[in-house]
Amino acid sequence: MKHTAILTRFFILSTVFFCLILTSCKKEEIPGPKGAPGDPGGGGNATISNSAIFTIATTHWKANADSSAWVYSISSSLVTQDIVDKGVVKAYVLRDESWWELPFTQGDLFTQFGFVVGKVNLEFVDIHGGLPLRPVTSQYRIVVLSGS
């Protein structure tokens, strides 16, 4: 019993000592010399090809084949083969007067998207599995960026 008490005290004291050592260490910052200004950057390598806003009503969402998620497919001529190969598609949802980029989570609910030529596919899932309630009617924005 006495041996256990000694080990317990030693453990507690060594833990306190270790914590004190870690919190008392400070790194001295020595600023280096200021460098010359760099060349101005270019305009980047992507341009917004186009964007579109869609309203998706609650009733438009359909349960997927295994009833684990709600899905909706937006047909869009903005998503060309060139965009799929070299561009970028971004999707946003309007919540409380702000555009939020997908994927978007709210609690255990998750909205994500994917795209193929001519379509943007949205999926609404509960991260714990099972089919959540249908998404509320919302506006979604698709932005297409093409390589330049």
C-alpha cells in the first residue's frame, strides 16, 4: 500500500513538473531582413464561364435507389466536356441570405454534389444513415470556371 502511494505521488509530481517546463518555454522571435517586393501577379488561370441559379422545391427531391439519400439532378449546358476535363464546377446553397459552398453540413445533415457532362447531381444525406426528411425548398447556384 505504501509503495502504491509513493508511486502515485511521484507520478503526480512528475506530471506537474513536466507541465510547468512545457508552459514556461518561450521561443524568441528574431525578424529577418525585409525582402525586395516581387513581380505583380497575373490575372490567374481561371475565368468564370457562367453561372446559374436554380430553385429546387421540396417535392422535386427523389429518394435514391437504396433510400439512403435524397437526390436531384440539374441539367445544365454549362457543364461541357471541356469543363469536365479542364475546368471547375462549384455549387452553393442559399441559407439565411448567404451563399454557402457545397459540401454543406447542418448538424447531421450533409448536402454534396458531383458533376458529369450536362448535369450537376445533388445529394442530401444524414451522416448517421437512414433517409432524412426531404430538404426544404432552396435556391442553388452553379458556377463554372474554365481554364484559360
